[in-house]
Amino acid sequence: MIGAVTIHDELRAPGTGLTTFPGSDPAELSEVRLIDLAWNELTELPVWLGGLTSLVELRLDGNRLRSLPDLAGLTALRALHLDGNRLTEVPGCPPYLETLYLYGNAIERLPERLGGGLRHLAAGGNRLTGVPDALWKLTRLESLNLAENALTDVPAAIGGLTRLRMLDLGHNDLATIPPEIGDLGLTDYLYLSDNRVTEVPAAIGRLDRLAYLNVTDNRLTALPEALGRMASLVELRLYNNRLETLPGSIGGLGRLRELHLQGNRLAALPDSIGGLGELRVLDLRNNQLRSLPGAVAGLARLTHLDLRNNRLRTLPESLGELPALEKLDLRWNKLDGEPDALRRLVERGCVVLR
């Protein structure tokens, strides 16, 4: 028993105000498999920590660490949690590490040796301007977060990470996305928001198992027709770009539930929009729409439609036939008269804002 709580093979003392690592005799921790000292005030770690060969998981998130001892000797370590510290570098990785979380530090470069068994790597919120070539050879990676850095390039080699389910490249300085992104096995999400991207490669259509796509706050002027092949998309966020049109293929996104398009330059919607039979939320505020297609009647499950600050003067009669619509926001348009479609929506309980 040492100053923190030791239960069998675990040492747990998260959020207890520790300023120094508990204990001074490594023999006391020789059999420990889990150390959880997250959310404390630690500023340094003992050198002997690197000799705990039974340690499987080490949680040190939310401390004040500026450096690490050599951890290469932690041959049993599988998960290392270091989010929210003050690290400027990582000296190296234990050889069989599977999970490495480094989010929210001040790291300028990742180690050249990352361990070939990594499955989860989070290095967002640092100061990376590039990553080592070795990263693109981590073919077991399932999740990769490199957001909130200063990356300017993603190489074609990213296509080799075929086991990736989640990829976050948002909030960087990327101007292009390589077509090899279509070779990934993404299923959960792809974040590309807040970059300088002007074009989405047609190869993105091969991501037909992806559920969530975010390309907001970029410089897109158009989308590829291949977008319609992303048949598993549930949520699509494209706001704050420069889109003037939508591809006709968008109607092929039969599972889509949320479509966020605010802050673009759309003047019209394709009739195929009516094919989005599962859509619940459609946000079109701050565009240049002059009309809506009658095909909106096909949005049978739509509950929220935001049309604020467009150029609408008339509405299709079919808008009044939407059976599930709960809220329609038409503020900052200049409609002519009182459309009958609005009267019918109000009568059945839809909130209409003008």
C-alpha cells in the first residue's frame, strides 16, 4: 500500500490533487497492471516508471507534465493516455502499444518509431506541421486524430490505412485531399472541417460505409456526382463553403437524416432532393434560394426546415403536405402574400416563423 489507492494490481488516484508520483520504491508497483493518476498536478514522472514490466495501461491525462522518462521498457503496456498535458515531445513508444492519446499538448513532432501495433492514435491539438512517414505504415490503425494542428499536406500513402474507421483532419491548413482517401475503410466519421480545401475528390464516393462526413468551413464550390454513392451517410455537414449547386446524385443518400448547408451560395435545389426519405433536419439558412422544388413533398420524415435569410418570394404547395414537419423557419425572406401551404402547416401544429 502506498499513498494512493492500490487494489490488487491497480493504482487509482484520479483527481486527488497529487503533486508528486506516489511511492518511491518501484518494487511496490512491480505487479501493477493499471495506473490511473489522471487530472492531478503532476509535473514529472520517476525514471523507474519505465521499468514496470507488468504495466498494461497508464492514465496520466490532465496533469502538468512537460517531459517523459524513457518508456520503451514497458513491454506489457498497451494503452498510454497523455491528453491535456504540456508535453513538447514524445521520446518514443513502448514496443507493443495499441492506444496512444496525446491530444492537447504542445508537441511539434511525433517520434519516428510509433510501434507497428498501434490501433488508436490521437495527436490533435498540438503543433504538428508534419508527421513521420512511419505513421502511414501503421496498417492496424482504426482511429486517427490529427486535428487542430498546422498540417499542410496529406500524402497518398494514407490510402494504406485500410482498417481506419475514424479519421479527423479538421482544423489544419490542408488545401487538397488525396484521392487515396477513397481506399480507406471508414465507417464512423470523416472530419475535414476548417481547412482550405477547394475540391472533394470523386474517390470519396467509394466510402460507401461511412456514416458521418464533415467538410464545413472550407472553400468548396461544387461537389462530385460520386457523393451520391455514399449510401450509408446519416449526417452530412457542408456549411460555410462556396457551393452554388448540389449534385443531382444527392437523392441517392437514402439513409441521410441531417443535411447542413447553411452559409453557401445555393440558388436552387435539385428535384432529387425529394429522394431523401429519411431526412429529419435540413438547414439551408444564409443561401441565395429563390425557390424550392415541389419534390420537397418527398421529405416525409422531415421535422426541421431552416430557410432563414434566402431570397424566397413563393413556396411550393407541396410544402404544406410534409406530415412530420415540426418547425419551419422562414425569417428574413420576403414572401408574397400568405401562402396556403403555411396555413395548412400551422393548422396541424407546425411552428412557422416568418
